Amino acid sequence: MEQIAPVLEKMAEKLGVTCEYLWSVLLKQAPLSGITDIIQYMVLGIVTWIFVKFCIKVHHKIQESDWDEIAYLLLAFIGIFIAIYWTIIFFHFPETIWAFFNPEYWALKQILKSIP
């Protein structure tokens, strides 16, 4: 905790503002960051839904023998990418909650990320 004040003071000094102003900016940024996260979650949800619908269409086309089964390989790669992204979001979700319900903690975490 004693490391945070000097880091905040250095950041404020480099920006030419006071520590209080820098802290207030971070607190204002918290809900905006949370809203951005939610928009990203929604976009990924829509992309996942479209991907599932496309997978069903491809499966039906392969069953009708219109397409080659190699299409499953492409779908598998895309599916793995989407699954990895959902995993990343799963571990990032607490920060979204903090941004709305505990912006001071969110701001503190942002400062701690900047400490080498």
C-alpha cells in the first residue's frame, strides 16, 4: 500500500496534475471501462451465436454430401479461438464487476498494474 502513493505522485507529476485529480479521473474511468467490457461481451455473444448457426448449416450441408468434411477443420479452428476468448473473458469478468460496484478498487488495481 505504501508503494501506491509514490507511484501515483510520479504519474501525477509527469502529467502535470495533482494526485487527487488523477485519482478522480481513474474513478470516472471505471464505469466507462465496465461499459466497454459489457459491449465486448455482447459482441462476442453475438459472434458465438452466429458461429453456432453457421456450424449447424455446415453440418447439414455435409450430411447432404454437398460439402467436403474438411469444413469441420475450419470450424474447429474458429471454435477453439472463440473458446479461448470466452476463457479470457471469464477471468476478466471480475474487473467488470469491480468497475461498477467498487470503482476505488478498480482504480487501485489499475495503479498496481503500472508498478514494475
